[in-house]
Amino acid sequence: MAEDKSKRDSIGMNMKGCQTNNGFVHYEDILEQTPDTGSTADNLQHSTMSILGSQEPDFKGVQPYAGMPKEVLFQFSGQARYRIPREILFWLAMASVLVLIAATIAIIILSPKCLDWWQEGPMYQIYPRSFKDSNKDGNGDLKGIQDKLDYITALNVKTVWITSFYKSSLKDFRYGVEDFQQVDPIFGTMEDFENLVAAIHDKGLKLIIDFIPNHTSDKHTWFQLSRTRTGRYTDYYIWHDCTHENGTTVPPNNWLSVYGNSSWHFDEVRNQCYFHQFMKEQPDLNFRNPDVQEEIKEILRFWLTKGVDGFSFDAVKFLLEAKHLRDEIQVNKTQIPDTVTQYSELYHDFTTTQVGMHDIVRSFRQTMDQYSTEAGRYRFMGTEAYAETIDRTVMYYGLPFIQEADFPFNNYLTMLDTVSGNSVYEVITSWMENMPEGKWPNWMIGGPDSSRLTSRLGNEYVNVMNMLLFTLPGTPITYYGEEIGMGNIVAINLNESYDTNTLLSKSPMQWDNSSNAGFSEASHTWLPTNSDYHTVNVDVQKTQPRSPLKLYQDLSLLHANELLLNRGWFCHLRNDSHYVVYTRELDGIDRIFIVVLNFGESTLLNLQNMISGLPATVRIRLSTNSANKGSEVDTSGIFLDKGEGLILEHNTKNLLHRQTAFRDRCFVSNQACYSSVLNILYTSC
């Protein structure tokens, strides 16, 4: 019985059948028929192997086959010849993953921070009323800017900067804002602005706009409510008691407006004086009132939601005034106090850069950071400090761990009424030496509040100043028209009480030699075009291979494509009253650019006396005279005409910033090194 039971509990496996399998083995009970005792011969012919429930099977000589039951599979998988290769592959895969993770972490740690959009290329500043008129009313507008985006893109510009276009009373050229959340009808509608933002982004460009937090127009709703002492608006502005008799006002102190005379004006409705740092139509907001600060932040949020990529904050040093209202000190203490009426006749220690002002600017930064969390949508913040010294201007960069502006705008080159190698060198090194470590510089040679370059220095300096702009480290900023060498218009008269001197650099953009220089089809434009527009215009210079416009495009393209210019070291070599010479270089790149710019009379330069090991000739990469491009120049005697500039290319492994003699004459903002093997930048130089 025990033998019969063991037979019923076993599964017969034919050894010959193990070599050929016609299907999967089913785990089901198999009922065996009792063998016929008379079929001994048949049993001998079909030998069987029994798998006993308590006995280990013997797989010797059995080959793996498809559809093996798991018991059989486990027997084979545990064998060394299968197990060891599997484990080797597993650990190789794990090691590869770990290596990739470690390499990724190392690259992240060693790689320098990528340049952001406001660092990558030039900014192009537009005064919208003078750029392009689309509706034939004689005033430039937002649609006009949109129509010319292809031209801006052709300049290799990365950022469009539009000055104030808010609803305004026109006082001080749109800086007396009546409504910060409306577009002035002269420029179009809010829909026009939204279309412009979309078009700018479609071109791969960014948009920053002016913002004037210090003051509003006296027609602003806030001011109208404040002068009637309505609710919370009562203290939105700076009010103080003053004496007003027979049309004469005795102000609270001797503080003066930027435009001259007292900065206090009597208001008959409130029967008090209000404070204005600029025109009387531009009352200063009271930034010691938290409600005012919140109102300004709400305006920022409004435009950020519209898609604006950043702001230029104007006149920020005027945000706070001393609460004690003491008289400011006279520059000339012997001058009769009643005759002190000009802004320059006082030291403005109580009306500018007060304690707490930078905290307010940082709070603007924090508001903008709330909109910078989306990848690729960092919001830029620039500040305009208005006639500060360089050491005070760079304070707007912030502290090492407390960010303020991405950069304060550097307009010190625009203040040069005469130019020389020494004066240019002084501006460059003063900024670089005072700029906090790791911060990003910027440079501009023109702007709406300064005389145009050609009128200030002369036509011969257009090309060399643009070459300077694009070969210095940092972000170049171009005021519209500077790329073609536009100049000031002659003095004009307007019906409104403007300082007409600031109008001269705001003339219409010169597009072609048609009527009104292609700016407008109107019979009359808000400002006349310059008389030289027949020869100084975009269309003419497009066809001239040696034009300022063509050189500007070549310079901007070189700046975009060369790590030496957009990431490299700046090393000053030499300067005098005529010229300035410096290099741009980067660790890992075995060549340097030698920039030679002549601002004086014709001169002969020996570069071999400045750089040891310099070969007899080097190649000209770019020249203000395009005929010289690509040619060789004798380094022992380079002749430069007045206003001529060269970018020379020299192959060398002996970089100047590594040499002790040049260590104090070299600057870099974000140090990086280049690996030609991996084609990456890294920081561990």
C-alpha cells in the first residue's frame, strides 16, 4: 500500500521528454491508472524518474527549457555560472548610477552660475515718444515699438528698456504720473501694451520699464484725497505747517528743489505746505507711511502680472527725508542765505540717502522675487541714483547676503564732456574697484537725460565708444540712436515749462531719408528731426559696410559669441592722455583679446613694451575701420588715428591675470574656467 501511495504522489518525468517541451507544466493533481502487471516489457521500454515529495530532485544532465516551473528555475538560477554574471551586471549598473549622480553633483558644484538674461547681451533703451509713430499723430507710441522689433533683434539686443509711458500731465517728460496703472493715451492703450509684451517675448527678448516711486503728479487721486485730509490718504504726502501771507510763502526750512528754489509749496485747500524734490506739480510721497509702501508694491505686482520682466527704479535716493527738518548746510557759508536758490548751493545731507532708504529698496526686491520663482522668469531690478558718487552708487548692489538691485545703472561715461585715455580709465577702474565682489557691472554712453555722444564728444568718437562699451566686462546699455551716431537737435521752444536742454537728446529716431526721417507720416512731429537725417539714418547705414551701425552689429555679435568678452577677465595694461589698452582673457582658452582704443590725437603705440613675449604681428579681429578687419598689425608700432579702436587676437597660454605684476590690475565678476575637452565652464581654476 505504501508503494502504491508513493506512486500516486509522484509525477513521472520521461527523461527523453525532458529534452523537448511542448508547453507549460500545470500544477494539478494527476490521477494515475494502476499499471497493468502484464506490461513489464512496456515499463522497461519507458523508464521513469519519480520525484518524491521528501526527496531532492536530480537535474544532472537536464538543460534549461522555456516554461520551466519555478522549482526547476530556482535550481538553475542558483548555480554559480548564472548567479555570478547576474550579480556582476547588477553591481556594474549600480556603480554606473552612482558615478552619474556623483558627476552631476560635481558639475553642479564646480560650474559657475549661468549668466541670466540681463547679463547675456545689450539692453536697448527707448524713449517711446520719439521712437516710431504708428498712428500719424506726430508722437511715438507702443505700436511703433512693436513694428520695429525686427530691427532691435538685428542689433543682437537681449533686453528692451522702455522709459515712462504712464498716464501723465507731461511735466518733466512723463515723470509726473497721474495713474501708475494706465497707459497715457499718447502711447496707446493697455491692450497695445499687452500686445507689445507678447511680441517682445515671441522674439526671445525681455522687457524692463521705468518706475518712479518717489513722487506722483499733483493731479493723482492720492494727492487730491490727501489735500482734503480724506481717511488714510491724509499722510500719503509730506505736509508741514508754513506761513503764507499776501501770496508769499515762508517755508519750514531752506531745502531746495532739484530745479531750484524752495522745495515747499503752499496748498490753499489744505492750508499747509507740501514737499517736492522736483517740480511743484510732483509732490513727494511719504514713504514713512507703511500704506504708501504697500501701494507702491501693489503697482509693481500689477505690471509684473502683465508680463514685465523688470524695472528701472528712478530717483531712489530721494525716497526719504530727515524728520527733524533742520536746514541743510550751505556749500559757501559766506553766501547770504536768502540768495541760496540753486540745488548745487547746498549739501543735501537731510533730503537724500537717509537711513532706511535702502530697506525700502530691498522691500521692492522682495516683492519682485515673488514673481521670480518660475524657471526662466527672473525679474530684473535696476536703480538710478541720480548724480551720486561711484562709491555711494554701488551701495545699491546690496550686501553680501541681502540682495538689492541687480545693478545700479552706471552712467558715468555719459558725464564725460571731454574724453581721454586717462578719463576713460578713471571711470572704468573706479567702478570695478568699488563694485562689491561677485556683482555684475554695466556701462552706458548715452541716455535721455544727457547730451548725445556725438554732440558731447564729436562724430569721430561714435565707433570707438561703442567698441569700449562692448569690450568692457558686464552689460552694455545703448540709448536708441547711439548705434547710428545720432546727435542732439538744436534748441527749441515748447509751450510747456520744460527744461528744454533735456529735450535735445530726445529727437525722433532717424529711420530713413523720407519726410520726418521715417519716424512719422504726420505733418508735424512733437519734436523736430535732426537736420542730418538724410545721411545719418538706419536705411543708409544698412548698406554701408563701414557704417557705425554695421560695426555695432559686429561688436554685439562678437560679444554674444566670445566667452572672453562675456565671462573673461579684464586686465588693464596702460593708459595716457591719448589711449587706453586692456586685455580680455579666460582660463582654459589659449588666446586673448588686446583692446586698443585711442581717444586723443594720432599716436604710435608699441605693444611689445607692454606685454612680454608678444609676437611681431597679431591679427585684427575687429577695427573701427572695417578695412583693417582680419589683417595683421605690427605690434612694435601700431599707428592709431583719433577715435580709432582695434580688437587684436593673440594666441598665448601666458595669461596676464596669473602674473604677479598684473594681479592688482585685473578684475572679474564671476570667475570661470573653460574646459575645451568637455566644452563646459567650471569654477575650480
